[in-house]
Amino acid sequence: MGHRLTTARSTTAMRRWRLPAIVTLAAVVTLAGLTAGVEAREARRAAAVEATAPREAGPPIMAIVSIKSQQVTFYDADGWIVRAPVSTGIKGRETPAGVFAVIEKDKDHHSTLYDDAWMPNMQRITWNGVALHGGPLPGYAASHGCVRMPYEFAEKLFDKTWIGMRVIVSPNDAEPVAFSHPALLVPNKDAIAAAPGRAQAAAREAADAAKVADEAKKAAATTARDLTSLTASLRKLEQAKTRTAAELAFADKVIASAKTDQAKAKAEELKQKAAPKAEEAATQLEAAKADATAKRDAAAAAKDAAKAAETKKADTAKVALDAKLALEPVSIYISRATRKLYVRRNTHKPWADGGEVFDSSIESPVTIRDPDKPIGTHIFTAMARSDSGLRWSVVSIDGGDSAKDALDRITIPQDVLDRIGPTALPRSSIIVSDEPLSTETNYRTEFVAVLSNQPQGGFITRKPSMEDRIARTGGWGSEDDDGFGFFQRSWDPQGGTTTTRRRGGQQQYYGGQTYYGDQSYGQSGQYYGQTAPQVRQPGLW
């Protein structure tokens, strides 16, 4: 009994002790958790602050936005130069991860949808409204798809960036790492040295050929007009010959039927007048026919000459364009999804609605070993010249093979390498990805690829704008939360004609990309020097 009582008392004491102990332990755990949370937040704050490299900076080559760290870092040929915190898209309207480039800049942009909201130093990276710009930074993702940067930071960078500068949006932290591989472009010093002279000579030859073609075209037009005029004269001469021959035949008929000498004399007089006219008309007609034959031959020769001159003009223009493009950095995109290789270079040719046209005349099938196996997304960039040619870096932003293994699996056609490799320059790049090119890639952009295995809320939920904006602008306008309008044209990166339809108010997805509207997209590479078709696009938030 005593033992039981002692046990009961001990149990009661333990219970009394246990409650405050548990409370104390919970408090300690909570405090530790709060401390850890504060430390984590402080660590994030410490990482997400503006910083400038302690050296003289060169021109920026690329920017990398880390969604995980909410930070943007700009790099020149020798490493990072500046970094700052950012605010990317909220859940459901996330900033798309992928490979982009600056396609438009507006220093004093104002939204046309959100009460004229100020979005200074805007640098657009997609046509449907994703951009980098100055804005409020609460310390976490808060936009509807854009990348907000500190106001002063955005202002300082605005004049240093350039149209076509690479912008990489990574779901995790990423940075360029020095890299070498036999598959990377190796320039030829002699080819690079000869490239400017070759471009000048080709431009002169193209100009001369264009002048000859213009003169030949005018000559062909002149001979064609002369032949047309001569044809009308022939008809008149044939009519005159027919008429005078009829008069002569009538005179003969009158002579034959004359019953008196007086009537016969009058008929003879009529014949004497008609005969020379008939003879002259016949002579003129024969001469005109001979002239017409010569002029037909001349017109045919002039037409052939004009056609040949036009062919030479086109051929020399192509050579001149290739020679001019050899002076520009080259960008290559290799897609596992389409098993194709695409090449783009800036022509610096102004477009009517702004911007510059990118050449997309090279598109080729590419061999990828184990094509059904993921390869990842890797951006190889020629950072600067080196003794061996070019110094390369790589940024990997998606799962799959390592950068080396990815290149090991790819065989680039030799004719493509021969055409672009010898004159490869710094800022040239090779992008390898599982993704097809986004339809955001068009005649005024370098390559745009969006990771389909990452959230794209701020990219795919953009709605078409109002009908009155369509009528007012002649195209589709839209706004971002961080809102600005746009004027979009489309380019089909996969070649051929692709038709996608919107049914029941829902967009259709193909190959991880989103297409809107009842539209047919045109042939790739067809927008250089001609009007591209209008395409309905999702709006900006």
C-alpha cells in the first residue's frame, strides 16, 4: 500500500513537473525557430543587397536573374560587375525561367493600363510583356511577371545595356563558369582579319550589281514599250495595206466593167492613184515587220539580261549580307525538341515599327545522340578573345546532362561550322536546350526559350486586350501589372505552317509552349525585308 502511495505521489509529481517542462521546451523550440527564421531572413537580406565589383567594369555581356535568391547579377568578360535584389512574379503569375534578350528599352515608361503607373528604365525581354525595370522591392516576389530592380540601380544600368544583350532567368542560383570543348566555335585569325575588307568588297559588288540590274530593268522596260508601240503601228499599216489593196482592186473592177471610153479613162486614173498607195503601204508594212522582228529579239534579249542581272543582284546581295554578318557575333540555338539548329545574327537593319531585324536564314537538322533523353539547358558564351581563339563560359539552368555531356551528344553539320565558325567573335553563343523556341522569338529578337518544367504564370496567363485597342492600334496591345503595351509579330521557329486554336476560352499547349488565337504562323526566316503577319498574343499584367 505504501509503495503504491509512493508511486502515485511520484507520478503526480512527475506530471506536475512535466507540464512546465514541456511549456519551457516548446518555448525554447519556438525561440530557436524564430531565431533561425530571423537568421535566414537576415542571410537572405545580406545576400540580396546591391554590390559592385572592386574593379573597372567592361561592357555587360549578360544578366542572370535568380528566382530563388531574388537577385540579378550582370557580368562582363571578366566576371560579375554589379548585382542587386529584385522582385519577381508572385505565385500564379511567376516570372518565366528561360533564355531571353533585351529587345526594347524605354527610359520613362508609363503603363497604359494601371493608372499611368511609372515603370522607369524599362528593358523588355518578351513581347508579351515581361521586362526588367525600376520598381518597389518589398523583399520577396511581388510582381505579376516582370523583374523589378531598385530604382537607382535600374537607372545606372539603363545606358550600359544594349539591344540583344542576353538575359537568363534561372529558377535557382546560376553563374557563368569557364568552359572549353572541341565543339565550340574556333575562329580563324586570317578570316577575321580579312572579314572587313571582304565585307566592303562584297558590298561594292552588290551595289554595282544592283545598279546594273536597275539599268537592265529600265532597258527591258524601254524595249518592251517600243515593241508595244511598234505593234500598234503594225496594225495601222496592215489596215492601210488592206485599204489601198481594196482601192486598187476596185479600180481594176471598174476598168473591167467600163462601157465607154470616158468611164474607162476615169477608172484608169483611179487605178494610177491607188497603185502607188498600195505599193507604199506594202513596203512600209514589210519594213515595219522586219523592224518588229529585230525589236522583239532586242526585247527578249533585254528581258533575259534583266533577269540575269536580277539574279546576280540577289546572289551578290546574299554574299554581301553574309560578309556583313561575319562582322557580328553569331548565336546558335540547338533544340532537342525539334532536333534542329538555328542561327541568328543582327543585321542592324531598321524596322518600320522600331528595333532592328535579325537574320534567320540558317536553319539545319542536327544530330543528337539519345534524342529522347533530357539534355538540359546550357548557354555557352564567348566572353573574350584568347590565344587559342575565344574564351568561353557556360551557364546551366535546367536539369539534364552536364554541359560537357550535352555537347558530347551533339554533332553540328560541318557546312554550318564552315560558314560561321571562322569569323566567330566575342559575345557569340551556343544554346543547347530540351525546349523548342518560344513563339516570342521573332524577326526582332534573338532566341527566346522558356523552360516548360517551371511555373510560367506571368507568361501564359496574359489575356488579349480590348477590341477598341485593336482598332486603335491596328494590332493587339496589352499591359503588364508592371504594364505596357506591345505590337507583336510572330515567327514560327519550327518551320512550315503551324495552326493552333483557342477553344472555350482556353489556350492550347504544344511542346511546353503556349499559343493563342486562331492563327497560322508563317515560314521561319520569312520576315526579313517584308511585312510579317499580325498575331494575337496574350496580354500583359
